Amino acid sequence: MHHKLFDKGAFTFNSDFTFHVSEYIHGEKGLNEWLMNYHGNTIKRPQRPTYFPEKSYLNWHMREVFKGPSRYLKDSEI
């Protein structure tokens, strides 16, 4: 499920591995469970540095695929 949502731009993460959900994504079934529970949190880093995604690919995804802007976080400046 997350792979498909990532490909559709429902969420992304930056080079600090902070998870961002688009403010344009809406729904009732699964939205909190699949996305909103992670919004603004840092996701687990890969076990090995060789598994880290290229920063240029993350930047491309944020710029070209992600349906931004990111949702507002009242307790953060993200």
C-alpha cells in the first residue's frame, strides 16, 4: 500500500527521513492508519549506508511527484 501511495505523491520523506503527508490527500478508510500516524515523524533509517536513497532522487520525488504542500503540524515548523 505505501509503495503505491508514494508513487502517487500522497506522501514523501526528506533527506532527514521525516515523513510528510500531502494536504491534498483525503479519505476515511485507512488515512490515519496508513499515513497520518507517521506524519512529521522520522522514519527508521536503512540498516546500511549503501541502502540509503540518493538525495537527488528524494529531491526529485518531492519536487515532481509529491502532491504538496505538506500538511500543517501545529507542534512543529516543518
